Amino acid sequence: MNIRLKKRIFDKLYEDLKHAEIIDCGDSIWIVDRDKEYWFLEYEKSGDLWWRYQFFDNFFLLFSMERSKYERVISEWVEEVLNCKVYATLLMKDWQENWWKNC
């Protein structure tokens, strides 16, 4: 991926998620908007990254990117934000939607 495009995507992610909180739940770290009760990502400390399809698919439409291309970008952004290593990216299922509230 072009480095300038990646920088623009990262900048837009930082802008769109500036009100989100990073919540450490022991075995995982969540990025959520508590006020709206809306989660974006869950990073399991084992290296699995769960992400919310609805948000990210809409976000990446702006860049004309499909899932096969943008999953890696999500991982790289999370690695930068959390200073961690992502080993796998996974779609979050609807029934898991509010797990972060148990933290």
C-alpha cells in the first residue's frame, strides 16, 4: 500500500475514533464509545483482533477498499495505537456486542 494513502487512512481513523476509550479488561483491550454504548475493536492479548464489520466496512468505503484489503490496515493501526502485535483479525459477532461492559 502507498505510504501516503496509509497515512491518510490512519489520520482519518484517529479523527473518527477520537472520542473512543481504550479499556483494558485483563485478557483483552477494547476500543469503545461508552456514551453511545458502541464498540469498535477488541484486541485479545493472545494476538487476536476482533473488529466491528458495520463500522469498518462503512469507513473504508471512503477509500474504495474492500475487506480483503482493509483488514491488514486495521491490524497495523491497532498495532500502532496499542503497541502490540496482531496475529489474526476476526469479525465480531452481534451476540458479543456488549462484552466490554463487564470491565
